[in-house]
Amino acid sequence: MSVEGEGSSYAVPDVATLYLGVNTEAKTSEAAVEENTEKMNAVIEGLKEFGLEDEDIQTTNYSLSPNYEWTKEKGSVQDGYRVDQSVTVKVRDLGTVGEVMGIATKAGATTMGGLNFEVEDPDTAKAEAREDAIAKAKAKAENIAKQSGLKLGKVLGYYEYENNYGKGGMRMYSESADYDMGAPMAMPEIEPGQEEVTMQVTLTYRVY
């Protein structure tokens, strides 16, 4: 006899991941690269001065591409170059996420996206969810056996399926080439909430 059980547990996220980008445009590729490098270096330097470690800042994209504009006379005409560079930042003190966002923006970041929260080590929550799932499957087997006039023997098989816990988050995007670096910025208050971890198990019993 095979029975299924599903269990769940909750864990409080302890890491936030934020994607930051710098986009620059210029008439020449050299100027676009130079300006982008200067701004991104300022962003990274600001984050490190705030306390972020090197291993928590990772470059995830760098691209140089021509810009085009449409004109009635000539159609699509190249008009300079664009550089897009982005980094992934891990923030381990969730109480400082808003500050990190503000520091990055003031230093020159022009895009933000994909703020996500996750549990870095979800093993404890997984174990609790598994225990809950097994208990429910066992109770179901005992109930079926009782109603059917059967007796449960030993467990012949076990299978489990882990549902990836959802990474809670919010999507934020902004882009501007004219930030007032001296102006105070109101950043949102960040609430990580909880993450649900679920496990599904199948127990196969010998019955007689």
C-alpha cells in the first residue's frame, strides 16, 4: 500500500539579493566604456565602504552595443554607443537593504531589479517539513488499514519530493541619467517576511 503526505515549515530569510546596473551612452565606444567604468567603480567602492564583502558582489553582465535612431531621411542611423553593466549584490544584514539601495543609487547606479529574499541554509526547515510529511503519510496509512481491516507491516519504499521554496521578493526598476546626487532619497522599508518550505513523501507499506 502506498500513501502520500505533504508537510510544510516556515523559515525567516537571512539573505537579500539585489541586481544593480549602470547604463551609459556616448558618441564613441571609448567614452561610453570610460564613463560606465567610472560610475560602476564608484558604486562598488561605495558598497564596500558600507561593509559589503568582495565575495558578495559579482559582475553578472557587461555589454557594449551601438545606439541607433530613426530618421525620415536616412532611416536607422547609428548614434553613438551604449554600455550596460550589472552586478549581483548579496546583503546579509536585512535591516540595511534600503541603505544599500540608496548608496548604490547615489553613487551612480541607474537600474535596480529583482530584489529577492532567501534562506541561505534551509536544511532545518526542510527537516521539519519532512517530519511533518512523514507523520501525515503514516497517519493516513494507519487510517486506511484500520478501515480496511488490514495490518501495516514494515515500510518497503520511501520517496520524497521537495518543492523549491519560493523566493519572496519585489521587482524594482529605475533608470535616469540625471540623478541629483546631493538630494536626500527616500528608499522603501524592506520586509523579508517568511519563506514556506514544503516536502511531499510517498511511503509504501507491506500489508497483511
